[in-house]
Amino acid sequence: MRIVLATSNKGKINEFKKLLPTDEVVAFSELLGEMEIIEDADTFKGNAIIKAKTIYDKLNDENAIVISDDSGISVPELNNEPGIYSARYAGQGASDKDNLQKLIDELNKKDIKETAAYYTACIAIVYKGEVYTVHGWMHGSVINKEVGENGFGYDPMFIPTGFDKTFGELSHEIKKEFSHRGKALKLAKKVLEVIV
């Protein structure tokens, strides 16, 4: 199955390729070139749909399977920040490192060393003009420092429930079993089995 990903985030592209090893996964930019998609919805679901529909429409191929993911981390102690702004928490064009550092700074401002947090992933699929969405969640806590080199985004400061290591320290093999994106993708695969 050929799947077009509606993202230019290299971390997400690599993760999807690992999570879908038997499918051909192509970033939209390989087919359409670079473009910016304005994500102005107020939910993960809304932004995932915007991305998937934009790329599906641009491809102009009714049989294209387009998948997008909108995901982020929420910290209840910080009014659920960064939430849908996870990718641009430190400002437009911010790097993963900038965003991670801003979250660490916000925790430090409140003198928080560790607090509850959760990741949300919404995957949108557009196929033959129809839109399907699924969600996955992963709960745990965030710490006020960076530990580990694996993963991307906020992974080096997130400790999943039941573990004593950050997502930045855990291997992909362990993470794919229970990550928010892994859970959402398992559901997305079930949807694809039915619709394609």
C-alpha cells in the first residue's frame, strides 16, 4: 500500500516508516514540493483533518491514501500547555530543542521537578474523498531536564507511566508498543483494512 504522509516533520516521517514497514510511505514534499499548511483549528483532530485534506486535494488523485497526524503533549499543571501548540511552543519556526527548552523553563518558573503529562495523537486518513480519524493517548510525567538521545520533540523529558526512563532513553521497539502515535496507528491500520 502506498501512503502519502501530510507532514514535513522528519521525526514523524521516520517514525511512520518504522511503524508501517510493509507499506510504501512517502512524504508529500517528495510529490508536491515544500509547502506550508496553515493549521488553524483548535483541536488535534481539526488540524489533522486540515493537513490530510489539503494534501489529498493537491494530489488530485481520488485513489491516493493520505495520512496526517497532529499530536502534542499537554501538562495539566501548566493549563494543558503546550497542547495543540506543541510544534510551535517557543514560536513560529522553533526547533524541537527550542520547544523542549521552553517547556523546561515553564516548569522551572513554577519550581516543578516532575508533574503529570500526556501525549495525544490524532491520525486523519483521506481516501476517495472520505475522512476518517482515530486517536491515541499515552500518559506519564514530564521532568525539568533533558535525558536521552532517542526520539524527537519532548521525548527526552517525558517518562511514560510504568517506566523510570524517559522516552528519549527507550528504544523504538519498546516505544512502538504503547506510544500515542503507535496506538493511533494500530487503529488507523484497522480503518485502512476496511476501506481500501
